[in-house]
Amino acid sequence: MAQTPSIAEEKTSSAVSSSKSITLRIARFNPQKDSDTSFMEFKVPVEKWTTVLEAILDVKKHFDHSVAVRYSCRQATCGSCGMVINGKPRLACFTKISELNSDTVTVEPMHNFPIIRDLAVRFDRLFNSHHKVKPYLIRDDTDVSSDTKEILQSPEELEQFIQFSNCIKCGLCNSACPTMATDSSFVGPQALAQAYRYVADSRDKGKDNRLKIIDESHGIWRCHFAGSCSQVCPKGVDPAMGIQLLRGYMLGFRS
Ligand code: SF4
Ligand code: FES
């Protein structure tokens, strides 16, 4: 009976241009039975275009299917595959191994999220905080006679918030945030950025309500403006700027 090829053998035989391999170190932790995180190492052949997610899936396919990792779209859209890669929160499907410039790639679960197992984390805190800031348009008109009723907005009005609409709720900003690490109730940069997104939308009428929600002890004033949230966002959202602009509303500099 033919033996299952090792990952290295299979890549060599099926991908003639494969020229390099790296060591992939994967954090393993099962809170049901482990007291600490351990790392497993795998030699993985890579191409110029191989992503970290593809390398992890190769390991699952050929070496250890029990590695827990969350992913879906593989195109930086669903926000599922966030993890800490060589010390920085990134999307695994959007990070090419070649751009890391390292022969060793270490993957760990996102910081500031409870670990389900290995690289998979719980998103309850992020989604609860997101929900708390009412991430939808609030209107005070009662005319809902037409589902297609237009509420016009100028390009300048759209410009006020459009970048914040690109958030895919991946949680990388919350993972990078030092305040998230020290305050387990902090609402977090993701939710604050979304609060700004709706406060700044000219069609929205929920500003006062939303500002009241984030004006509490674990709310907007807990941000120390480290700015790491904005540095790691894969979609060009700038939560740190959103938080500062929100403070402008709260202090009466913006209306
Ligand atoms: S603001 Fe950026 S980093 Fe934060 S959840 Fe949204 S897309 Fe991810
Ligand atoms: S798998 Fe969807 S963002 Fe990476």
C-alpha cells in the first residue's frame, strides 16, 4: 500500500518551483486539560505566495488535523483568521510567509481573547461591546412607508465615516490594545471605532444615546492613545483617530 507522503515530499513532487522551507511553530493549548501553552514545530515548504493560513492548513492536512484554527473566506473579508504571527496581530489568510522575512514563523492565538483551543479564540467580548454601541442607524422619523426611501447624503458627509465602514470585526485592534489587556471590561477600540462610525453619519439620530453609553468608567476615557489598534488594522481603519474624534463630540468641539 502506498504511504501517505510527508508534507515536504508531496510539495516537492507537486510544486516544482518550491525552493524553500520554513519552521512553523504553532501554539497548542487546550484549557480543558493543559496548564500552559506548548509549541509544536513543523517543517513546511513554501512558495513566494504561500500564506500563513495555507501553511497551517498544510500542517492540519498532513501532520496533525487536531490543530484548532478558525477561518472561512481566505480573502481578508470575514475577519475569522486573526492570530498573532511573529509577535504581531495579523490575518493569517492575508499574510504571506515571504513578507515576514524569517525562516521561523510562530503563530499564537490573539491576545486579550479567551482561548477555545490552540489558535481559536472566543469573540463574545468583542461582539457584546460592538452590540452595546448600537451599530446601526437610529432614526427619529416614523415614515417607514417605503422600504426604498432614500436619505440623501453628500460626498463630504460620507467622507466623515466611510473608512470606519470597512471594519470586518477581526479583533486585531483589540488584540493589540494594551488597555484591553489590563481592563477586562474595557469596551475596546473596535466598538469605539464603530460608535464613531454611526455618530459621524449624517443620517443617524442616535448620537446622544451612543455618547452616553461610552461615557463610563470602562468606556472611551480608558483609552490611553497607544495607537497600536490603528497600526494593526488590515482594512485601513484608524480606531485611534475615531476615538479622538468621538472625544471631540463629547467635549463639545464637534457637533
Ligand atoms: S477596526 Fe480593523 S482591526 Fe479592528 S476589528 Fe475592525 S477591521 Fe479588525
Ligand atoms: S479567512 Fe476570512 S479574513 Fe482570513
